[in-house]
Amino acid sequence: MNVLVINCGSSSLKFQLINSDSEEVLAKGLCERIGIDGSLTYQPQGGEKVKTDKAMPTHTEAIQFVIDALTDAKTGVVKSLDEIGAVGHRVVHGGEKFASSVVITDEVMKAIEECNDLAPLHNPANLIGINACQKLMPGTPMVAVFDTAFHQTMPEEAYMYGLPYEYYEKYKVRRYGFHGTSHSFVSKRAAELAGKPYDQLKTIVCHLGNGASICAVKNGKSVDTSMGLTPLEGLVMGTRSGDIDPAILEFIAKKENLDIAGLMNMLNKKSGVYGLSNNLSSDFRDLDAAASKGNKPAAIALKVFAYRVAKYVGSYAAAMNGVDVIAFTAGVGENSGPVRADIMSYLGYLGIQLDGAANDSRGEEVTISTPDSKVQVMVIPTNEELAIARETVALV
């Protein structure tokens, strides 16, 4: 079966067409600046990447251009829509309603819409993408794969906040966590590489990118994760602050005359390693280059990031009463040897020693701990699109 995987943002749409039997990517691409002027980047398997400017007033036109590209006589990879057996949609927030992926129905659409308050930047865009696909592919089954679903196995002591209980009862204010598709994929792959049963392994997955989160996976289930009600909690990230003293908000608001919108913009867009580096960059490659030339704010940003990751790893080892595997993934986790080394410098107490030569690798599956280390440390490239395709096939 060929599965079209859709990841829809407010003004963008990423896609891949995956053959579920071979798990090969037949084509992939990106629609950008939807609603502004629009462009389509498209690359068929074994072919050149081509970018074309196209007017895309709405996501419906964007989906139509994707379909046209996939079925094009010269560069297409299928002859017609009949060769696309299902569509898998990434949906960011499923609240408490969804503990697994589901076939999309009218009831599911309504439930996703009810979670819009929890992810106002993402869920409405996800719904737009689903509606557009349903309009153009009415006979094709569609599946929603939720970022939050994997974490619905967390116990109450992990997901409840120290707030009045009525806020949980009335508004479902609790920890939800994100990057669940990635944490699930990587933790399962870690078990395969370790040669141990998934349901008998304690794994800590470090999804480190511009958005970053850590997950404790005990016996195949998420038992804690660093992001919370929203993706703002947890680690210091590219531009997000991560954990801070809540009273800082009142202090800064008074000093800078900021309202709630201004504060949230500061926390989401102007903080993290970008803010710590004195607005130098949110790209770790830029920070590493600047730090090597003596830029102190860049060096501080990198140190803070590594320290926070190591603290979470330690806390999750405690939460699971031990750890068998630590896995690094996502853009920074897969590609930055120096960041991984800085994090691992804190983990000697776990009986971990770094294999320096292995740690120099980029974007490859590799074990970067020495053979005599008590905990295996791996680099495992994530593949959320493949995970979505697998979930979709399993349901349809």
C-alpha cells in the first residue's frame, strides 16, 4: 500500500509518499507560504529536487498541487489517486481523548477541534489539512496520528501539576508531552539494536532539535516526558525558555511593560539558546563556531543546554529506578558530537564512557558508549513520517 503522510502547519505542508511494503519514500516535498504567494518543492525517488512558485490561496490548492506532482506523467510516482491507499495526518494535540492513532471520522474531527485551545498554533492547521484532503480524496481512508498519544500512559504523579485540582477537572490542565511519534519510534528501534524485548527495557530518549524533549520509556510505555501542557516546558530549546520560575513573568512584565501576549512571545520566540547567546542564533552549528572563537554568550548557551539535558536524564533514571539505554535523536541529537559529548560528561555516575571515534559520526545509527559501559548510549535517526505510515497501515 502507498501511504501519503501529511504534516500540515498554518502556512506550510510537508508530505511524503511511502510504500508500506518496502518502506521506501517514493516522493517527498514541501508547500510553503500558503495564503501568501506559495511555492512547491518536490523530489521523486532518485530524481532531482525542484522548487516551483505556485499561488496557493488555501491548503486545498496546496494539496491539489501535491496530488498533481505525484501523478505527473513525467515526474510523478503513481498513475492516479487510486494507487494511494490511505493518508496519515500528523495531529499535534489529542488531549486525553486519544491514547492511540485513530481512523478519522466526523466525531474524531470534532474531538480534535475541542483540543484547539491546547494547541492553537497547530491543531487548527492540522484540521485544515485533513479537510483539504477529504475534499480532494473523498474515498480514501485517513488516519490521525497524535504527538501526545504515546504519553497517555504516564501515571498521575507524572502528569499532574501542583495547581488547584479544579483546574484539572474544569480545563484538563496537566502534562501532555509532545514528540510522541518520535519517542515511540526511537525507543522501539533502541530495543531492536540492544537485542532486548521492548517491554523489558528502560530507555531515555533525548529528542534534541530546535524543539527538544526527553522521554522516559519503561517497559514500552512513556512514564514521563519533559514538555508539558504545551511544548514550552522542559529543556532550554532553540528559542523556547523551557523551565523557569513562574514569578519571573510578573517581574519581567513590570520591568518591560509587557502583557500576556508579549510575555508568551518572549518565552517562545526570543529565549532558549537564541536568547542566551545574546540573540546570536538558535542554530547549534552557529553557536559552536562562535564559542570556538571565544564568544562567551554562545559558550554559555551551549553549557546551559547540555546541563539541562543531563539533569533530565538523571531525573528520569531515578523515575524508572535505572536505565538500560539512552538514545539521542533529531537534528542536534543526531548530528552534533560536541553537544552529545558535553551531555555525557555528566553521566559518568551511570557507568558510561564515551567512544570518541563513534561520537564523531553524524546522522547515522551508532553506539557511542564504550563496550564496557553499564548503559548503552545510541544515536538513532528519527523517522516520524515512517512511524505515521506504519500507524496508518495498521489501522486501515
